[in-house]
Amino acid sequence: MCKNNVPAADAKLKGAAAASTVLKTISKSELASHNTPHSAWCAVHSTDASGKYTGGHVVLDITSFASRHPGGDLILLAAGKDASVLFETYHPRGVPHSLVKKLQIGVMEKGAYENSFYSWDSDFYKVLKQRVCERIEEKGLQRRGSGEILIKALFLLAGFWYSLYHMYTQTNFTNAAIASISMGIFAAMIGVNIQHDGNHGAFAKSKFINKFAGWTFDMIGGSAFTWELQHMLGHHPYTNVLDEVEHKRKEDEGVDCKLEEKDQESDPDVFSSFPLMRMHPLHEVSWFHRYQHIYAPFLFALMTLAKVFQQDFEIVLTGKLYHIDAAVRYGSIWNVMRFWSMKIITMFYMLGLPIYFHGAVKGVGLFVIGHLAAGELLATMFIVNHVIEGVSYGHKGVTNDEGVKVAKPATIMGDTPMERTREQLMNGKSDKSTVPSVPFDDWAAVQCQTSVNWSSGSWFWNHFSGGLSHQIEHHLFPSICHTNYCYIQEVVQKTCEEYGVPYQTESSLYVAYGKMLNHLKFLGRTKQL
Ligand code: HEM
């Protein structure tokens, strides 16, 4: 049985910040000013010893605990903000209440973060966490990665360097281009299979190995720090949510964009990665969107180039990406130096050496070909998870009985799939009172509606896609190694069925891709949704 059994971290905690007896009230701006590794505070929603939410948020000083944190310095991503989502999703076995109490230095001022879209009161996620931990134990698996992912990682790294070597040494351009495509594919596979788990703290138990695995993203030309910020503070907590900038712009223009959630955060992985596309129902339609289902597959190929040349530099130079403050990573001169050093080194072997061996035009061509192959593969496997027929968009703000704006995921047709699944569950039961009631804004239920699986349960596709084929499981359990997803999938699906929560899975990547294009076609041609 899975318990909150984490004595090691607890025992090592000596003093930290908790000595004070009178807890001070902390404002949002004061919390936000403690957003660096040298002074890191974070807010998490308040619970009692049994894990029941008691309302409001406690403030923790995690500065000195960070070096002892079993999940490594990932904890620093929480600095300066409401970290309830990270706190809940990265600890499937929970965090001891006594540890939280020891780190607590204050409480958030009344009203701060009350307007967070998610609710955590239902049993759904708690039961899911427990069952998933039990399944992993039953199967004798490690929650974080072991031999299976390590062997794959070594194979992919060897494939990348071997392809690169061939790209330099093939005198025939066609052969060099084939090697470049192969290099691009291996780079994409390293991205989804190694760096992704490493940066989520899921590749291995060792913090050092996780860091090293995460760093492979810099090795293929990206930046692990940028990725952490945009993926873990943008995409995961705010999946399929329209970006704040777009919303503000519309408001300034006096457009009633129906988006009522004023302080909503954004999902920079999905929407801002793809200009010229209408991927969210609240985006305005332009004439060219009519053809987006035709040009989308070509545009997708630019994904990695856009990230490597635009987002990486934007965030390091401005210290911000949309709503995401980068101080916790790029506030450190060492991290900035690592960023620039790795950019220079990777440009040397991915662009400089091809130019040296093949001449300027062919060298640049090979570099671009590699990126296009990587971008196309990544986007194909990723976009179908979040932009597809039947998926819900994060939040169409609805006001609850207390006058608070909360999440109610809805599809582009305006329906909430959970209403349907709940009704089906009700119809099948003679005693309706036994049907569990999961709120629409329940964190885990929202994850199940804003993500879609494909080829669920398949070991091969799970490995090939680095777990992208099990996107629902990934969003629910980002700190569990992707090699486990095909083993926990059945538990997650059954629990969803039991609680009346939607679980959408497509039979193959091919089917999912077709549905994604249909969805884009509809979005590109329909003005008002
Ligand atoms: C805010 C205060 C936090 C505290 C007090 C805390 C404490 C802990 C503790 C006690 C563990 C060991 C759990 C176990 O072995 O089951 C742990 C593991 C972990 N934590 Fe945290 N954590 C915090 C925030 C975070 C954040 C913000 C992240 C991610 C962004 C994170 C990521 C992880 C990961 C990846 C693990 C390893 C999970 C595993 O073994 O499955 N933690 N943390």
C-alpha cells in the first residue's frame, strides 16, 4: 500500500525557516519578490494533517530546503508564486504535513490565489494517485526511471552522434542530407525520451542523472532552463489556456472575447509556438486560417527552429516569456553563461562543422534539414494530444456560488464532455447517490479533458513517443517515468470511468492526426464559437 512515507527528507530537515511562532500575512507582491535561488518562497494551498484542504494558502521558505529536496532543484521553479499545482502533481505519494509545517513562514493575504481555477476537494485525484502508486509497486517497477530508459537513452545518444558524424563525412550531398534527417529524428527522440523525463525529475532517482538527462536538451541546440520555465510553469499548469497577452490585446481593442478569467495564465507550448494558426477558439479568425489544415503540416516543421532561435533568446534577453518570470533560472549568471556557452558550442558542431565540410550553402541546408525533420516529428506527436476533435479548452470562466471564477472545460462546440460521461454513469446506476460527484474544475478531471491519448497501452508507441502517446497519464503524473505509462494506463482509464470523468483515446497516431487536421479545418472556418 502506498503511504506518505518520506522520512528521509523530513529527517534531514534541520530548522529551515519554521522557527517563528507568529505567522505573518504575506502579500502577492512580497511573495513575488522572493523568486530567486537565494531567497525562494512559495505558496501552496493549505491542508490539515489528513490532507483535507482547509482554504487559503500557506507560504513556505524553500531556500535552504532546496539543496536537500529529493526532487532536486526543480523545487525552485515554485519560487515567488502559487505552486499548488506543482506541489500536488509532482508528489504522487504526498509530502508529509510535518515537513510543510516546518517550512511554513506565513500565510497568504486573504483573497490571494482564491481565484485559482482548480479545485482539489474531490477524491478523484487522491484515489488515482494511490491506485497508480500501488500498480507500480505490484509490477515491481521504479516510479522514476531505471534500466529500460537508460538503455534507450544510450542508443539514442549514440544514434545522434553517429548521424552527425556521417553528416560531416558523406561527400555526396544526398547521403549527407539523409544523415541530417536521421540526426534530426534522433534529436527529437532525445527531446521526448531523455530531456523530457530528466527535466521533470522522472528519468532517474539520482538528482545528478536527472540534471544530466535534462542537459541533453542543450546538447541538441535547445535550452533546458527555457524548456523548464515554459513547459512546467506554462504548459502543464495551464494546458490549452489562451495566452494572457492575446487576451489583454483584445480587451484593449474593446473586443468582448468571452474570456472572463482576467488573470488567466497561458500555455506557451501549444499556442504561441505556432504563429499563423488558429488553435484556440478564442483566437480571432483571419482569412488565411481557412487553409490552415493544409499548411499546418508544413508549418509544424518549423517548430524547433522557432524555439531555438526565438523563444530561447526572448526569455534570456527579456527575463520573461508571457506570464512566466525567468528570474529563478536566468537570474543566475552561471545559468546565463551555460545558456550562451551551449548555444555557441552546439552552433559550432551543428552548423559550423557542416559548413566547414560542405561549404556555406550546403552546410546551412543540412542544418535546416535536420531541424525540419526534428520539428515535424515532434509537432506530429505532440499537437495531436491537445488540438484535436473532442478535446476541451482549459477554461470558459463560469462563476460559482461564491462568486469565484472557476474552470469549466469545454470543447469548441461549447459542450463539457464531463456532463455527458456523468450522465452515462448515472443512467447505469439504480442508486444515483452512489455516483461520485467530481467538480468541473477538479484539477485532475481538467487534465483528462484537455489532453488526449493515442495508441493507449501500446508499449512500442509509448517508447517511440517518449510517453506522448499517454499524454493523460503524463499530465496527471509528470514525475513518473514515461516507461511506466503503458502499465498504469488501464488503472487511470478505469478510475476515470468509475468517477464519470472523460478519457479520450485514439486508436493510432494516424487516426489522431486526421482528427487534428479536421479540428483545425473547423477552427479555421468558423468565426464565432
Ligand atoms: C513546495 C515545497 C516542496 C516540498 C516541501 C517538497 C518535498 C518533497 C519530498 C518530501 C519529496 C519525496 C517524496 C517521495 O519520496 O515520495 C519530494 C519529491 C519530489 N519533488 Fe518535491 N517538494 C516541494 C516542491 C516541489 C516542486 C515545486 C517540484 C517540481 C517542480 C517538486 C518535484 C519533486 C520531484 C520530481 C520529486 C521526486 C518524486 C518521486 O520520487 O516520485 N517538488 N518533494
